Amino acid sequence: MRVLHTADWHLGRTIRGRSRAHEFEAVLAELAAIATAERVDLVLVCGDIWDAASPAPESDRLLFETLRRLIEARVQVVLLAGNHDSSRKLEAVGRLSDLLGVYTQHRLRRPDEGGVLTLRAGSEIARIACAPWIPEGRVVDAVELFGLSPEESFQSYAQRCGDIYRALCSDFSSETVNLFAGHLFVDGSRVALVDGSERRLHIGQGYGIPPQMLPATAQYLALGHIHEPQELTSTAAPAAYAGSLLQLDFGERGQQKVVRLIELSPGAPARQHPIPLRSGRELIELRGPLAAVLARAPEAAGSYARVIVEVERPEPGLAARVREAIPTAVDVRLEYEHERALPEPELARLAPRELFVRYYRAQHGAEPAEELAALFDELLDQVAGTP
């Protein structure tokens, strides 16, 4: 059985307000072409299909067009809910799509109530244990759903999730292809160091699942949630994050995006290899004095750039000059010695208006207009007066 492991599509994601719909369209067409060329039986999408719980119609169009291509190629699809997805929306999609070979997993289910899918491809039968994202506030409910002992009131999120994941895979057989598909954070995985790639709230220590708590009975653990493609080496079964389809934010610059082709037969080790994706713009960072940054402007052609200009003091209009010279600069910041040296405790003592002024200077290289500062004061007063 040939499986294409993908995750973290994040349809609808923009970059600093700029649409990336054309890039998503291109990379999804590339994904469908790979599935067809590699004669794939199943495409796994391990969560975060959309970037927001209420996606725009354009995001739905991209999803449905991709599903249509896969259905026409007779490729089955499994869609898992991630922490960005609306489980209700995914449930609504599945009301009809399962008739076409597209199966949705919008919430955690017991193995005998749909939590383990049984799919056929030629002479092979695959059992796929599906573990959508489990919010921390719902993990106790999930434990009770599986009939696990409630004495674990002292147990951590990780311990409870580990029990659930192993229970999902408890009935795997050597006569079938056995897969675990989950949207979760494995402790020790490489994550982006810059906000904007993954939600830091959902990759903190409280959500980390130690590798040894993952099921050992699966032939392959197909994971989503972390955007950097990577194989995990400390799990009992082969495991990997497929990663996102595009470089979604500057924490992902330099990453080669992939889909993972997995070949499986009952009772045999999984064979896997990544297939590079070629669609989508590169994200780059240009840093240095103004003259040096402008000299590197040709490097930004065809990319999205974050530009950090090192200056001695704020300079009005400098950010606008950078954007004029580098049209693909979506993020321009001014960095000067006084701001770099400002200690955190001093920042904490500043009044909200002064914090706003410092932020405006750093972003725009100029003082905010008095009308804008007055509007900030007015909004702050309104918020402060809200009960």
C-alpha cells in the first residue's frame, strides 16, 4: 500500500496581509500530481487543513478542487482536525465526502465507533488509528470516552494522551497495514524559533508528548502540527512530521518542504522517503545597514523578505524607502542601538502610550502623528473602562 503523508496545509494563511492563494493553488496541484504519478492509494492530511476555524470561501475552493483531483485519480483521502480547524465544519464536509472516498475525523472516537478506519487498496487492508487534536480542557473527557481509569486525576496531559493513543492502536493485527495518524506535539521535536509559524500556546511543555508514550504497534506514525519536516528517532515505531506545504512564516525560512511517500505491507517494516515540493515562494531575511540591505535587493526577487535595517537612530520615511526599493519586503524593521540595549525590566515600567510610540518608531522609523497617538489614548481609555 502506498500512502502520501501530508499535514498543516493552513489554507487561507496570508503573510503580513498579502494573499498567498496562488501559491496554495500551485502547491496543491503539485501534491495531486505527485499522488497520481506515484500511484498512491491514500493521502493522509494530519490536521490544520485550514488556517482559521472560519475560513474564507477561497480556502474551501482550494480544498474541494484538490479533493476533486484526488477522487478523479481514485485516491482515497483521510482528513484529520487540527488545532486550527473547526471540528463542526470538518464534520459537515464528511457527511457527504465519505461516499467519494474522503474520510473526515473531526473529533476523537473510540476504535469501535469510527476512531480506527478500515480501508482497502487492492488486496491490502489498512487500519488507520486517527487522533485529531485534543485540547487540554477536553483530555479528561477523552479519557472517559475510552473507558480508561479515572484515577488518573493526577496524571498529566501527556500521560492521558499517551494512554489514548495506545488504546487506539491496541487491536492492530499483523494481517493488516497499521497506521497511526495524529495531530500532536512530540516533546523534543524541532520547532520554529519565530512566532507566526506555530502557535506557541500549543507547542509548550504542557502539550509535549514524550516519544516513548506513542504507540509501538503501528508500522508508521504519521504526524502533523510541527511545520518543519523531520523524522523522529526516539519513537518505538517509525515516525515523522510531514511539515507544512509552504514556508508559512519567517521561522521556516530555509526549510525544504516535502510530502512523504510511505510504502507498507502487512508485517513488514515501512519504507519511506520525502518528495520535495517546488511550489511556493522562499522567505528570506536581509539584515544590515541601509546601503548593504539595498545592495542585496536583487536577492529578494521572487521571494518574500523580512528586512531589518540597522541604524543609529530612528529615521522618518526610511521604511518606505526600503519598501520602494524592495517591493517584496513584507516586513520592515528598524533596529538601533538604544532599542537593542533597552532591558526588559525598563520596558515593563513604561506606560502603554510610550510602548506604542516605541513600537511605531521601530516599525516605521518615525514618530507617530499626534492624531494617531491621541486615537491610541482614546482606545486605551475605552478598553480600560470596559468592565
